[in-house]
Amino acid sequence: MCGILGIIGKDNVIEELVTGLLTIQHRGQDAAGAITYNRRFNLKRGLGLIQNVFNKKNMARLQGSSGLGHVRYPTIGTYEVTEAQPFYVNTPFGIALAHNGNVINYRELKKELEKKEFRYINTKCDAELILNTLAAQLSHFGKFTVDNLFNAVDKTFDAIRGSYSVISIIGEKGFLAFRDPHGIKPLIYGRKESSYAFASESVALNVLGYDVIDDIAPGEVVFIDRDKNVHRKKLRKTTHTPCIFEWIYFARPDSIIDGISVYEARFRLGKRLAEDVRKRNIRPDVV
């Protein structure tokens, strides 16, 4: 479990990015990171809580009109700062990426990237694997177009098995987000004036004053170009199988995930449990 937040459109996104990350701190307390873009990438990662990683001095160096943020709860890799997200590569176009999920064919895909694409993964973090898979597919298409980008994401879907909700900055091209074909991990986005934000949970958008547009559907990709044109396409039509633990445990009670209130879901689960306890004539010690 991790938390992701991405913003495009403000003159300087870092303060809003850090504020938004605080609202999803519950999704990961082991490490945090942010990367911004303003004709170059500016990266800061560290171990611990957001308050331990970011301060006025390093935030002043994170200038940019778009940015990605991440809070980490590792399910793969180590607890070293080198495993913290976001990651970035220089070619093609300059790509930064953060994700929430778990890739289950990590070892096989890592070997394939090394053998066929000559791309070497330096960490055990699956976000670096997704990033290099996407970068390799984009390289195959050569010229950057929205259609080529969507085709590259479709090829990435073919390669990666597991759960992944992804946000990415592609240099001077724009902002990319996509969700695995089964929609296992949540991803939602919204708008405030001319800015857009993408997050693991709706609470981050609410606190920052963004109007929710929609959940990104399973197998859907969204791209916002530098002129703020929004391009959406559903690449796969598959059964939605979300992680039930988002409603049971992971998410904040005031979030709404895939149109379902986390608070209401937990309330109804408690009600159903109480009904079951009554039927079984159980006398609980603690509730």
C-alpha cells in the first residue's frame, strides 16, 4: 500500500503537493518523495514521515508547474532511501513516475528489460520497473503523439501483471495517468481552475479544493498535454476487481473510492457483523 498525488497546471506545485500528501500519509509512513518539472526534473526523497523529509529549504529547490508525490509502505524492495519513489529516466523525452500497487512478475520482466531493451533496473522497487517498461515502449514508437503514447501504455498493460495505479510526467509533453486493467488500486482526478490533480483518494482533492471529475476506470489512460487538453481512452474492457481492503482498512473514512463512501462501507460492514452476532447468540467481550 502506498499513496500517490500528482498536480499539473500551477506556477509552483510543491506546497500544494506536500499539503496533499499529508492527507494521505496514512497510506505510507516509511518514506516520502516528490519530483517537480520546470524544463528539468527536481527530486527529493527521504525516509520517514513527510514532516521529516520536506522543509522550507529543500522545497524551495523543488520549483515546477507539475509534480508527483509519493508516500511509501513497501511491499517489495528494501527500506533504503534509494527504493523511495518517484523515479525518473532521461530517455525518451524525460519521464518521471510514481505508482501504488504490486507487480507480481517483477523478476521475469526485469530480466526481459535487461536482455531485450538494455535497460537495467538499479533497485528492487517495482515503480522503476514500470517506468522502464513504459519508457521502452515509448522508444519503440519513436515520434511522440497521443495515439503512440496510448499504444505504449497498452503494451505496458500486456507486459505487467499485478496491481498498479500510475501517475507520470513526460517532460515537455504533459501529464499521464493510468490504472491497471482490473482497477485493483484506486485513482481519482479533479480540476481547480486550470489545474488538475490525480490522487489515490478523493480526500486529497477535497482538502486542496479540487472538484472531482471522475475515478479513472480499470484499463483507462488519461493524458493532459501542455495546453491543458484532456485526452481519455479506455484501453481494456475487463471485470473490475478492486482491493476490498481499501474500504476495510487502507483508506481514510472521509474518502470516496469508485463511488462508494469508505465510511458508509465500514458502517454497513459493522451493521452486518452485529446482525450476524445476534443470530449466533454470541456475547462479545469487546466491540
